[in-house]
Amino acid sequence: LDTTFSKVDKKNPQHHQHHSFSSSTSSTIIPGVPPSSQSAFLQARPQIPSIFLSDFESSYNNKYYHSHFDGANMNISKKVICDISSAVSRHIYMLAMNLTEATQEVLEIQSPCDLVDILHYCFSSSFNCDLVRNFLNHL
């Protein structure tokens, strides 16, 4: 499924932001989940419902991985991360609802930016944050 979203900038209605995503099922040549931490969870408990989002299929190649560009000290716009989260949420919703075109309902899906900010901090700076501790206490 290929999806393109266009978002109008409220401050400048002439400016549009475009986001594109495509998705596919697991490879028939390399079945299962690509190398990831999800693989370990599924080996232990295959009944865990899961979805894997990536831009690779068989091996992870990123020249920035474990470089000085890969860390919490990067100057990354929180708004950009939230916008990407919203676009991915829209795409997942379209997949779940078997939609081929974005409806007005889909375009209104917005990620809660405060939660996205907390998750970004937890996963990039300190896995010992309240959100993760509270989640692990419930397992």
C-alpha cells in the first residue's frame, strides 16, 4: 500500500507538507520478522500480536548508526517527530481499515505530541523514565 498525505500549514495556507509511505507484508524469500528486538520477543512468546515498521528487510544498514549523529544530543525538532508519528498513525489506520485513499477522518488523526515527546525522551535519553517503569510494573 502506497500512501501520500498532504498537510496544509495553518500559518501559511499556500505551503503544503507532503509525507509518503509504502508498506508490504513480510518477504516470501526471507519469511518472518527482519532482525530486530521483536524477534526475541516472538521467539519466547509467538502469540504476542506485533507489527514491525522499518525501512529494511534483511539487514540494517545505516551509516549514521552508532555515529555521533545517533544519539539524544541531536537537535531534532519535536514537531517533526510528532508530525511523522501522526503520518505513520494515519498509514497504520488505513491499513487496519483496508482503505486505499485518505478520508477526512484519516487526515484528522493526530498523535498526542506530549506523549510523543515523552516517548522520544524515554527511548533516546533514559529508559529509566516514569512511563517505562509504569509499563514494566504492569507486566
